[in-house]
Amino acid sequence: MPIIKSAKKREQVAIRNNERNKSERSELATVIKKFNKAIADKDVELAEKLLPETFSKIDEEASKGIIHKNKANNKKASLSIELTKLKNEAKN
């Protein structure tokens, strides 16, 4: 337990930020799950609609430092690939 006042405050701030980050990560996971469900259901139209929203949320979390920028770019690339595969499947 910290004794110094500033250390106590830093501990409180860290706890508050941790809670906020947890909430943000949960929202991001929910958005990605919705997109993946559209892919699994082979709903190209819905997946195309959800893609910009998903990318926006991923970029937002990366800019806040919730997730690393490289992880964000890797996730966006993998989601794009999944959508492209679905579109190609639908064509054939």
C-alpha cells in the first residue's frame, strides 16, 4: 500500500484507467464478433456494412493506446481478407 499521497493518487488513476480500458476492449470485441458472425452467416451485404464501423473502432482503440497499432493493422488486414474470401465465394 502506498503511503505517499501522490502514489495513492497514481494508484487510483491506474485503477480507473484499467476499468475504462477493459470496457473499451470489450466493446471492440463485440464489434469484431458482429462482423465475424456476418462472415460466418455468409451475409456479404451486412459484412460490407459492418467493415467500416469495425475499422473505425479498431483505429479508435489503437489511437487511444488500448491496443498496439501493429495489432490493429494486422486485425484490419485479416478482417479484409475474410471479407474478400466471402465475396469470391459468393461469385462462384
